[in-house]
Amino acid sequence: MPTLSILSKHELEEFTAEPTLTIQEKRHFFKIPEILLRDLNSSKNKFLITLLWGCFKSTNKFTLDLKTNSNIEFVANMYDYKYDHLEFSSTTLYRYKQQILKYLKVNSYTDEIKSTLQKEANNLANNFIHRKKIFYILVNLSKKLNIEVPSYTELTRIIQVALNTQKKDILEKLEPSLEDERLKVLDEFLEKEEKSKNRYKIAYFRKLEHSTAKNQMLLSLGKLNTIQSKYNILKEIIDSVGITPKIAQYYAKWVEKGKTFQLNQTNTLNQKFTLLSFVYYQYLIRNDNLIERFISTVQSAKNSSFRAQKDFSFELEPKKNQVLQSLEDANISTLNEIEAIVKDEKLSAVKKVVAIEQLIEKKTQTLKNILDEKKVFDTVLENKYDFIEKKSISLQGKLSGVLKAIEFDEATSNKNIIAAIKHFRETSNITTKAPKEFLSDEGRTAVYDSGKFRISLYKALLFFHVSDAIKNGTLNLKYSLKYRNFEDYLIDNDEWEKNKETLLKVHELEGLKDYDEFIEPVKERLDGSFKQTNENIKNGFNTCFTETDNSYILKTPKLDKKEDEETIAKYFPSNEYISIIDLLHAVNKEVDFLSSFQHYNQGKSKTNHNLLLAALLGYGCNLSLPKISKISKEISENKLDTVKLWYLSEENTSEANDKIVTFMDDLEIIKFMRANQDINHTSSDGQKYNIAQSIDSTNAGYSFKYFGTDKGVVAYTFIDESHRLFHSQVINVSERESGYVIDGLLNNSSVKSDIHSTDTHGFTEVIFGLINLLGFSFAPRIRNFKDQQLYGCNSPKFYRNLGYILLPKRKINEQVIRENWDGILRFIITIKERKTTATQLLKRLTSYSRQHKLYTALKEFGKMIKTDFLLNYIDDVTLRQRIEK
């Protein structure tokens, strides 16, 4: 088996090198227990065991190099040990290592431990985590398991087994089926098109359409039907060999990125496996793609019908006002004439009554005519369903085929909407017998009780309800990456019950296991915050707080700029510039970030550095690759295109960025840019970017506030106080940013966040709870924070009797948290195990029209954490200044 390359030469040297420690760290790590020195007489032996002790305590491995160890002088000074030449026998080294391991109760590297590491590596490999990340995760897991960190060779062996086992097992299962007639449906992909002899049919499926135009929707539907028919034939084989969605996604990328002739050159077994993966992945993403465009089309129709109704109302407004004025004039005229009759002294009382009756009879008909006219206006303006019905024909042309093709999960979906969809599929002529239970009472009246059955309106409302049901979680797809039932995304319940304790231990969450033990300190902290904040207000210590009749005023003075504070601008040349290429070369020399850009299969040799730099420059400066190739020497567009396809992945780019960010952490200037050198305050926010009208993207959305009538996206980025950008993600402008906060904090190994801030869009009470359980501190900038409700461990009356000014709205419903605590832990472990992203989990959890019990429990727990934060926010002016800076 060839040796797997995981770490670069520089990274391997760092892994095997001695720990580089500050003077404070040396004093801490080399403080050895006296019991280990008790039987040692010579300074030389004390020096050796102390050196070994400090190395192990700081790294969990014995990285001792007596020739280069920078800690030697420090330890030698501890014992006044004078040395010229250091040399110790292997027996002595081994004996001291064993003594240290025994004292620290370090576990032996048993078969059970090895199996645990292998299972974790297998799990990460199955989720296609980058092999380098797997390596460092195994290192951290070794520390958690309290074992000596295995050697680079051993960890590499574990990872290689994990990477090979996955595909090897599938191929072994697939090989007996190579003669299966069903696999022949894959051969069509490798045939050439009749119109273009140089183009293979598989190229037709490589890209997804994003437009909601009818012709593009029908084109996508045709492709889905083709893929669906192949998937239905191959489903049994796909399931039997164990191709999961993530496996399918990884190997389908080979087809999307590569050339078809490369696929033709592989052996039959690998070719069939790759094509099976391609079919499965295509079926999943094409379902999602069409559903996203289905929802977008419906939303546009809703908005359009609403605008049409509004515009029509505006057009009729003058006529309606004229009718109302006529009604008012008629009423006033009637009253004036009645008044004149009453005041007429010439008429007797009997004649006055007769005259009034005649007048009323005459005016009644006039008023009736005016009211009839007004009723017509009211009916036209109030009947929104007329405007919806006008959109039906267009919607049917785009969406009917989609609704008939998509396979929904009947077991987990609303029965009424499923019945309506089945009837729509199976019946060519919709009649009054069509299911109507999914409609609202108002909608039912509009469709059925208006004198005739309005078929077009029924179909339009069906599309509307299907779209809403998918978004609110009452209608789930059977084959999808984004729209399945929430339970499907969680770690398997049987696996959870079986391995609960191990999983909590591996992810250092054992403190969450017992609910009562965990929640008690949380409740004490919350009550303590209520007490401290209210007492400081009552005693006048909080000078920024002023109580008003119904609320309060909280002032936050701006941070004063110190007179002796200076910027770093003076350290940079004012009349010179540095070439970007020179800058990148210099940074790479120090950091070796270009080594992160490995080929997609992570096994091929690295590409030319100049090609990588040219491609990075092209994208970083928003230049096209063709333009870069024209202005560069000996760099062709084809070579740059290869680099783009196979090397510039999101994962590689993130790793390269992490290397630079980590290197910056060692620079002293970074710490001086923090308000507190011991605390790293991070934040995240979204920047809005317009998308050209000529570009169709399901990731783009409308926002009149930011883009007017155009579409746009949000680039959601994470930085710390020293302006190191450590995570970014492009999201739809219509999505709430809060779900992405957790992904940004978890999917980052380069920056440790001690406290994280967002704006109002980045927080919810659920996010407060989750971030706390995941071990982070959350401090968002909440707009109109005084409108936020406080919650307590006791009733409002309890705190009122204590004389508190700030009172909770109600008592926390701790019972709902307790009842769902196991589900909360399962949710947290699913995120930690990388089964899916926190964003995807939260999208499905928060989509339910009626709140999911787990969502309710997380929200209730989050209210405790949010309240504690708000009380500290009110009490601590320094905290407010840091957050609002």
C-alpha cells in the first residue's frame, strides 16, 4: 500500500517538533510533581524527566529532540544543571516516559482505543472531511481519550484504512452485479449526441438550470424525468452496495469536473460505480433545484397578484371616492330636506309626517342605487382570488409537470395536501370531487361556493399550498438533500441510544448528560444576574440607567480615544506600493498556504505555484481567467481552467486561509489590536451584493430595501478584532443569518472565539441556547433590545417582592426543557458529528408551521441564556461598548 501524504513538509515538522512555549507556559508545563523527583539524586536525571514531563503535558506526546530543544536551557536552569553534551540511553528514556504516563493515568493504546480512532476516522471519511482535518481531529480525540498521541505514521495508517475501506467495500459489493441488465441504462450517458458528434450525452446533465422561465423549467423537468427513470431502475443496486448521498456527491463531482474520455478510460467496475453515484446525486439535487424554483415561482405569483390587486385598487380609488361622496351628499341632502319639512310652520304635524315619508321613499331608491354601486367596488377590491386566478395559466405551464414528477414522503407529510397532490397527478380533468380539505374556509368558499367550480383558481391555490407546506415542514420530499423530514437529518436514534455516553465523551459534552446537574448552575447564574443588576440600579451604581414610567433609558458612552494612542499607518511606506504577486510569494514563503490547493482526489502531485497564483489573482481581483492568461507569460487559459476545476475548491481555499490566519496569531501586533489581549472578540455580518439580471441563480433573491427590483445575495463573513477573516459563506438574501452563525464558529479551527457578536439578524432565542450548549459565548447587538422580554427561574411576583425594578415576563417552563433534554443532546451531537450542518437542521426545525417540541424546548432554554446576557448587558457598560464598537 503506497504511503499516503497528509501533511506538507512544513506541517510535519511542526507536528513532530518540540513545543514552542512562552515563559509563562514554560513555568506552567515544566512544574513537575515532587513525587516523580523523589528517587532521583542527580540534576541530570531530574533535568531529563522534567523535560519529558513538560513536553508531554503541553502536547500529549513526547516530542523530545535533545539537539534542538529550545526548552533545554530553561529546564537546566531549574536544577543548575551544566551541560556540554546531552546523551541518554533509550532504556532511561523509556523508564521515565512510563513513569510519567503512569502518574498521569494515561490510557494505553489498546485495540479498543485503536478501534475508537478508526471508527471516528471512518465516520469523517464517510462525510468526506478533508484528510488533513481528519488528522487533526484524531490528534484532538487522542487527547480527549487520555492517550499518548499516536505517531504520524500510525495516524496516517488509520486515515488510509478509512479512505480505502469506504470505496473498497462498495466495489466489492458491486462487482457481482456487473452483469446485471439494469446497469446497461448507464451506457446511454457515454454515447455521443446525434446533433453533436463530439459531445457525450452525459454533458447534458452536468449543469443545473436556475431560470424560472417556462422553457427552462420544462427543460429541467425533462432532465429530471430521465434521471428519475434511471434511478428507479437502479435504486435497488444503489441501496444494496451502500452508496449514501454524501458518497454520491463526492464521486459525482468527478463526472461534473472531468472529461468524459477520462471516465471511458477507467475500468468497468469504477466506471459503473461513478455513474451510479452520478445518477443518485443528480436525482437528489435536481429534485431540490426544481422545488426551489417552484417556491420562487409561486412567491413571484403571490407578489404579482398582490401588486395587481393593490394597483387596481389605486386605479378605482377616485371612482370609489366619488361614490362615497355621492352617498355622503345624498345622506346630507336627505337630512337637510327633512329638517326643512320639520321647520315648515305652514304644515301640520300630520302633513309633515306624510311629506317625510314621501321624501324617504324617493331618496331610498337613490341611496339604494349608490350602495349597489359601492357594493360592486367592495366586491372587486376584496376578492383577491380573482387576481390569483389570473396567474393560474402561467403557473400551470411551469409547475404542473414538477408537481407530478416530484416524489413526496407520504408517511411524514400532511395527509390533506398529499391527497390533493395525488388527485392532481391521477386526474386529467379536475372536478368538484377534487379534495378540498387542504384549503382554508375562505379559499374553499372562493373555489366551490361562487356559483361554479373555478378549476384554474383551485390549481393556483394548490400550487400556493404546496409551496407553503414545503417551507413549513408539513410536506417533505422523499429524495432530497434539503427538504426531507427533520428526523432524517438527525443521528440515527438506535445509534444514539447505543453510543450516547461515548459520543458525549468524545465531544467533551459529558457535563450535559445529567440535566439537573447541568441546569442548576445556569439557574443560579441567572438569579445572580437578576440580583446584581437590580441592586446596582437600586443603589445608584449603574449611572447609565434611568427608570421611566413604562420603561427605562440606558446610555452607552462612546469609548474615549487615548491621547497617546497611535495607528500602525506610520510603519508602512507612504510613497511605495508592493506588487500583489510579490506579497503572495512572501506570504507563501512563510506560511506555505499554496500547498493547501491539492487536486480533488488529494493524491495527485501539486500544480505549479505560478498557475495557482495566477488563478487566485484572477478571482481575487475580479478578473476573468482568459484575461489573466493573456497578460501572463507561459500560462494558457486551458491550464488555468484545469486549476479552477480541480484545485480551487471551497475546502482548499478555507484551509489556505486558515494557515494564514493561524500564522497571524503568532504575530504580536495581532494581540495589541484587541481591547483585551486575553479575550478574542469575534463578530459576523452580511454584506449585500447585486446580481446582474442576466444571471439566473436559485441562491439569489429579491429585497427591495437593498436591491430595488433587482436580485442579490448576502456574503456572510466572520472576523475578529484584529480583522482576520476566518469564515465566509454566500447565502440567499431572504434567509435569516442566525443559522449560519453556528456553522461559522464550528467550521473554523484557526480562530478561538471567546465571545461572538452579530447584529439583530444573527440572533434568535434558539441560537442563544445552542451556542451556549456548544461552548461559545454569544453577545449580539440587538436593535431595540428594551423590547426584548426577560424570563426568570421564578414567577414575576417572586422578584417583585424582592424589590427588583427589572422583572421577568414569566417563569421559564423548565418542564418542557427537561422532557426534551435527550432530544436536545441528540441534536447537538448531530452537529458535532458533522452528519449535517447546523444551518440545515435549523432550517427544517424552524420550518414547522406548528412549533416542534424540540424547537420549543431549545427556545425555552435559550430564553434563560438570553435573559442572563441582557441583564449583564444592562449592568456592564464595558460589555456594551465592546459589543457596539
